[in-house]
Amino acid sequence: MSTKYTLGIESSCDESAASIVGDDRSILSNVVMSQHIHEQYGGVVPEVAARQHLINMEFCINKACSDAGISLKDIDFLSVTTGPGLVGSLIVGVTYANGISSALGKRIMPVNHLEAHMLTPRLENELLEFPYIVLLMSGGHTQICLVQGVNKYMLIGQTLDDAVGECFDKVARMLQLGYPGGPHIERLAANGDCTRYKLPLCMIDGYNFSFSGLKTAVRNMLNDSISCSDLCASFQRTVGEILVRKCIRAINQYNPKAFVICGGVAANQYIRNVLMHNMGNKVKCIFPSRALCTDNAAMVAWAGMEKYLANIEFCATYAKVS
Ligand code: KG4
Ligand code: ZN
């Protein structure tokens, strides 16, 4: 049987992305255009993001095809993020998918952005079997999920207020480090004393998270004599401890085959190390490559492919933002 290929399209936040992935787990192309225009505003401006997708998306799709050496008419079906995300941004990706579908008669597999993060570890790890636990940490979401199969995701815990990436971004903003904040905090923390400042382990019981209290504790600590690198290191250590405690509890209760981290914050080497150090002896830990941790379209293409292989139905007509 010949390999099936899908074109994945992602535009839920501030990355315009297109990628072609095969059912043999080949990533033929993975084009991501990040919107640096938001840096001057200290956060993503929805209206600006939607307009940038309009400017970038055609280029992304064309480059995904040329990098892969495949023309649009030769792909088997389309996979597109239909939600959750910024509505104006999602509409751009969904409209491109509908346009290609209508012009070339390709069917569309709708993909939930979070489901794409959850299934992507299986793109790089053929041997990763269900059930596994995913810790998803991005700018908009923080969740612990038990992935039991395609379309079978059990939410174990989630943030009740700020997402962990959002907390990194807001702390970085207080320290005037720039946006997105995570990489700045990681860089400064590398030379800091992580035991210098005591920050609260907010909502340490149970599986849900609360990061807004931690953010406020950092704000209350700010004064002229504060050491920025020590504060970044202390903040990062506190986040790590909260994540570790909850994940160990989840592993003990659900006994999964593996533990996987994903989302932009999973790019943080300290967070990776602390999770690996504390959990590596209890469960197989899988850390996807950085390129597949942050938003991209290969994850959307792969989630669409997994759904196709699991006989989940395509959109009856066109895709809709959901
Ligand atoms: O998954 P992602 O690329 O986009 C979505 O939010 O969906 O995640 C972006 C988030 C931002 O909040 C950013 O500050 C954070 O991931 N991030 C990091 C690091 N790199 C990106 N947080 C901590 N350390 C990092 N090295
Ligand atoms: Zn994401």
C-alpha cells in the first residue's frame, strides 16, 4: 500500500504553519513562521495575529509543498486546527483548508490544537503506546491528561487561572525582560541562586494548578535590591517543584506506560531535567524535540493522520472553527 500524505495547517495563535506528514511517520516538510511583531506589545494582539496569518499562510503552504517535493493535488487529505485558539486567527487556517478542499476535492480532518500536542509524541516515537500521561505546558494551557487512545483523552488536572507559560511571560514582563518571557527567564536563571528567594507552592494538593498566586508573590517581592537572576532561578525552581509533585501523584494513581511533556514550556531545559531527575526511575519519560514541542503544523498533520487511521470521519462538507 502506498504512503498516505496529509497537509497540516495551524493558525490558532501567533504561528502560521504548514507541514506535510506521511502515515509512515515521515515529516516531509515543517514550515513555521513566528510573528515577532507582537514583541513590541508584550503579548499577542489578536487582530494583528489574524492579519499576519493572512500575509503568511499562502507562503507557508507553498513552501511546505516545495520542501516536500509534492504538489497540493497529490496530498491525500487536509488536516486543520479548528480550535481552541484566537477566532480571527483560526478562521484564516480553516478558510485556506476549505479553499483547497473546494478547488482540489480534498477532504478535511478537523483537529483540536490540544489533541495535536497530545498525539505528537507518537510521531517521533513509534513505540509509544496508550495509555500515557501528557503534561501540556503552553502559553495558553496547562493540563495533565491521560491519553487512552485517539479521541480518548481524560483530563486529570488543569490550571484554574494563568497557564504556566503565561506565568513565565508575566514574570518576565515585570522584570522587563521581553516577550516571550520563558527563554529570557531560563537564560537568567542559569546564573542565579535558586534557593535565594522563597516563593509559595501554590495549590500543591490535588491535580489542578494555580499560577496566578505565584506571579503575585513574585510581584510583591520586587524592590530595587532584588537580584534578577536569583529571582528567575527561584521562580523556575518553584514552578518545577509544583509540576513534579503533581505529575508523580498522577503517575502513581494511573500507572501509565509513559510520561510525556509538551507545549512551549517543555523547551525549558531546567524543567526537562527536574522532571527527568524525579520521574525517570518511576516511568519511561519522553521529551519530544523542541521543534515539535512549540506550535507547529507537523503536529496537526500527525493528529489528522492518527484520526484518519482510527477511522474517524472527515468533515461532512467544510471545516468550521469550533
Ligand atoms: O506551545 P507554545 O509555543 O504556544 C502556545 O501557547 O500554544 O508556548 C508558548 C509559551 C510562552 O508562554 C513561552 O514563554 C513559553 O512557551 N516558553 C518557555 C520557554 N520557551 C517558550 N517557557 C519557559 N522556558 C522556555 N525556554
Ligand atoms: Zn500550542
